[in-house]
Amino acid sequence: MAVETEQMRFCEKCRKGTVHHVYEDALELEYRCMKCDETTEMVKTFF
């Protein structure tokens, strides 16, 4: 089951803190900037 939230994060493209949509599922996190629509994915590791 995926979870959607919003979080304030630093955006590399905007070069400042912006609100991001956060999509989290069992294996990865996806952050999407609400200003420039830049997407960053992080794979979860359990080791």
C-alpha cells in the first residue's frame, strides 16, 4: 500500500526549500517538487 504525504525539503533544481509530494511504498520513496516538478527517487535498504 502506497502512502502520499507532503514534506518541506531542499530542491536541487530550485536551490531552496520547497514543498514536495512524497509517495512511499514498501521498496522506495519518491519526492516530487511542487514548484518545478523535479522528481527524486530513493530505494529503501533493509541491511
